[in-house]
Amino acid sequence: MEWGWDNARAFIGIALIFALAWSVSENRRAFPWRLVLGAVAMQFAFALILFGVPIVRQTLFQANSLVDVLQEATRAGTNFVFGYVGDNSQYANNPTVIPGETPPPLFFFQILPIVIVVAAISAILWHWRILRWITKGFAAVFSRFMGLGGATSLGVSANVFMGMTEAPVLVRPYIKEMTRSEIFILMVTGFATIAGSVLIVYVTFLEPVLDNPLAQLLTASFMAAPAAVALALVITPETKPASERAHEPDFEYQSTMDAFSTGAADGMKIVLNIATMLIAALAILYIVNAILGNLPPIGGEDLSLQRMLGWLFAPLMYLIGVPWSEAAEAGSLMGIKTVLTEFIAYLDLASIPADEMTARTRIITAHAICGFANFGSIGILIGGLTIIEPARRETFLSLAWKTLLAGTLATCLSGAVVAALPVNLFIG
């Protein structure tokens, strides 16, 4: 696809995103121009290096096979624990399946357990210092190019791989003394990125409809981190010199078995939380749509929450590069992600037929909804941080709604950067 107005408009969207963040700044005179330009440059650099350098691109695309391995490994565990419920590909052992038909995966028993497996593996890789050094490598980049303190840069980089409540644990001893800006950076980054454990689940959803979904979502999480830092510092400018901020801590497990058991247990908590949230969110969505369905049709179609959110978020999606003809549908997904959860947004994205959404819009949208910034996550984040450091609860609460705004803008900024580049870069 040739480069055109849709790509060019994304640059306008980038500027307007920072303008919106500046409009709610706590100190509008302290706009960090160099940091903002550097963050956008880092986003383009991530995209161009990961997708534009042939050897990196090939390696990243081949990493999608990792999802298949994880699915098979998880199925080995779920098949033993749950029998055919955990592996209903065994048609002969499944009395509920009509012969000759391929049964759909059972979400709780076959898809969500991947979270447990990935959480356990991640904890072991951290204990073996593999994930630790990768995280510290990213932390060094954020510290060097964005002027972050050691503890903050580690927290930001950890959010690229871990969840919004797990990453702050790495810097637990330093949160009490962090500045307001540093805490805000930590919160916004948590909302703008996704945990590796649930990332694999999203990839499972998107495999049939999106080219190289693992590469896409990994890149989205990488790109959102510098965007989150820049937007956080636009809204709450830092006043304390970097040399006086918290230094880098070091989080340890006691042993490989401790890492394995802790990681698996944490993964199970995440699974139960996801299942609980989805049951409640989908039930509320059904009730709201049932009520709206009793109103007079608009444009020949029944009114629904998805349609209303599509109208609300369509201008935003248009500004970041989505064609107007697809902006309402993409906006609907952005709205569902913000009001309910990104889980439902990805499920809805996966259900859109290929002839109803172009590959370019699907890629932009996948990046734009790749984060935890939603209303429900506010309570989860505040609750988790309060447990870690009760003394800073007032600070966490005062930044809650700004965190939702900045986290949403950060993922949209990643979508805009992708939209500004030729779509063929991301397909192959």
C-alpha cells in the first residue's frame, strides 16, 4: 500500500495527543520538548529496527512459533488435570462433539491456563537472570535517553514484560521516596503496556486474523513504554534532579523452585481475576445492550454500547490514521477496551471478518488497544500499589484518572506511529 494522507494524518494525531496531555498538565510552562521528541523518535526506532532490519524482522516473525509451543505445552498440563475438557481436540474422548466437527477451545480450561505457564516460566527466567538482564538492558536505555532514575527506569522496563501490579514489586523499597512524577510514570507505564502472561492469550485470539500477532503485540508493548514516560512527564513535570532520585534495586527469588511456585501461583491469581472480570463485564455489556435495544433503531440498526462508543472514539481513531470509513468500528473497539477491558476488545477484533476491516486498520487498532488502561484496572492498580506502599495511597488516588487518560493516549500514540509508516513494513 502506498504512503498517503492516512499516513500523514497520523503525524497530526501525534501532535494532538501531546497537546491534549499538555492541556491537563500540572505545570504547562515546563513542557519537556526534548523528552517528547526523543520518545517519539524511540518509538519510530523500535518499529523500524524490529520490522525494518531483515535479520531482526525474521527472528521476530519466527518467534510466533513460540505461541504454538506454549499452547501444546499448556494442553499437556490441562489434558492431565481436566481430561478432555482441557484438550477437546481429542474428539473420540469428547462426547459433546459431533463427529467430523472441530470443537472450539474452552476458554477457561484451554486458553487461560497459558497465563499460568507463562507466569511460571517468566519467574524462572528472572531467577536465572535471563529476563533480569533483558529488563536491565531496557532500563539502561530509558535511563540514558530519557533521564530516568535507576528505580524508575527498571520499573518502566519491567512493565514491558510483566503486569502493572507485578512490576512495582521490583522497586517496592523505593516507592516511598519516589517523586510524584516517578510514581506517575510507573502507573502510566503499567496502563500503557501488557503483561507477557496475557500477551500470549491475545496472540491466540488474533492468530487467524492478524499477520504475526506476537511480533505486533511485543512491538506495541515496547513502543508504548517511551510514550508513557513522555506523556507522564508532560502531565506531571519532574522537578527533582536525576542524581537525587531512587537508585536501581534488585529483586530476588530464593531458588528456582521458589520462582516456579510463586510464578505459577501468581499466574493462577491472574487467571481467576481475568475470569471474574470477564464474567462481570460481559454480563454488564449484555444488560446495557438489552436496555438500549428497546430504544428506536438508528440508521436501521439497533442501538448498542459498541455503536455508541464507536461514535465517541471514531474521531480519535481517524486522527491517528484510521480511514474514516473504518473509524467507527475501530473506535468501538477502543471504547470497549476503555470502558470494559482489552480482553473483550481483542475478542471482538478477532471476530471481525477480513472483508470488513483492512489489514492496516487491524494492525493500528491492535496496537492502540494494547494496554491495561480501562476503568476496572484503576481499582486493581490502586489496590496493588497500596498493598505495596500504604503511605503513598493519597498520591496513587490523586493520579488515578490522569493515569487512565495518559495510558490511553500512550497506546494511541503507538497506533499513530504504526499508522505513519507503510503498512507493508508490518506484513510479511
